Amino acid sequence: MTDQARFFLDHKPGRSPANRSLERGVEILRAFRPGSELLGNGELAERTGLSKATVSRLTQTLVGSGMLQLDKAERAYRLAPAVLSLSHAMRTASRVLQAAAPRMLELARQRHINVGLAAPDRDEMVYLESIRYARRAALRHVVSGQRVPMELTSLGRAYLASLTPQHRTQLMQLLSKRRVKWKGIESEIRKACTDVRTRGFCAAAWQPEVVALATPLEVEGSIYVLNISLSTQESIEAIAQDLGPSLLALAQAVRHELAVREPRSE
């Protein structure tokens, strides 16, 4: 198993004993990403850090349970439709997404910007929803389920800002291992943490002429992040002053809606 996987499994919540077979099976599923739709046992072993014998046993089990499909011609595996059904079940059951999506759409239309909702997954951020209304089209099209780097994006930095200092330090140590120019990134993350504490949001421009703002949203002990972005030649600070209040108002509206929807005990 990879060092990254071990780090997050060692820091998982709860005290129940781990089921190693289940954890390893999940690592197999995690190995599939856009651009890596078809993987053989050798590639899976390389990506997960598991032995080829272990991978072979797990892939057979995952095929039998309907989570993977075997392409006999390529002697490789792809994710099965059952995985998509799990994703759909997650989206329809998400109270946060139900509360946020209509308000995200309203803001995107009003200000002609992109609005997103994301959650952390290990050392990346995953979009739960992405509504694109910016006047100028960006070079990349963001969709639900897409992952972005935690350390480079406003989404990830807002999430890091919401963590306890100890947890943030541990996670940043892991993130530093994959970036050569870490000192500059670390400085930007620390500024983002200060901005979230003092302004309620942070800003980043990790792609040319794209500025994004993000604010954390804590719901029942879980941390989500709302962001807005647009393609522009204006400075980060100009965008922050213009759109920062709208982002904070959106977050407050989502919190209010969640409070209204909160089940009340009789």
C-alpha cells in the first residue's frame, strides 16, 4: 500500500479495528481516474503499492461483486455501472447539496460566474457540484466528481484553513512531498489561512487569468467548501473585493437553509 494511503488510513476517525481486505479493495477502486479508465493487475499493483497476487485476488472479488468489469481482450479492468449508481445515491442523499445547489445557480446567473461546492478526499478536493455561468469560457470544463489539487486551489486552501493547526501541519507535510517549489506554495497557504480567519474567504489564481475565491462550510462535523471563479484579467484583490461579499452571503444562505431543514425532535 502506498505511503499516502497509509497516512490517511492511519488518521481515519473512529477506533474500530481496520478490515484490511476491505481497505485494499477500496484502494483498487481509487486507482481508477479520468485518463486511467482501463487498468491491468500490474498497473493496479503499481498504483496501489499492493502485491500482484493480492491485486489479482481483489480484482476477481470486485468483478464478482459488480464493482469492476473485465475486458477480456485487453486483460484489464474498468469500473462497473454499480459505481455510478453509488455516486448518484450519494448526490441525491446530500443535504448540503440539496440546500446549496439552488442558491449556487441563482448566484451564478446573477453575477455571470462559476460557482462550485467541493469536499476533501485525502489530499485532493472533489467537486460535488459545478455550475458554469462565467461570460468568458475557461480552458478547462469542471464537472461533478472532478478532482483538483488541495495545495494549489482556493478550495483546498480554504479547507486547510478550517483544520486544527496539528492536522493542517501533518497534511501539509504530506502535500510538500509532491511539490518541488513548496516554499512558495506553503507561504500562499499560510496567507490563505490568515485570510479565511480575518475575511472569511481566501483567493487563488493557479491557472492563467482565472481567479477563484473559496470559503469553508462546516456541516455536522464535516467540512465542505464553496467557491466562485471566473476568467478575468483583473487582479485577485479586485475580484476579492467585488465578489467576496457575494460568496459569504451564499455560504450564510446555505447555513440558514440547512438550519431550517434540520429535523426537530418532538
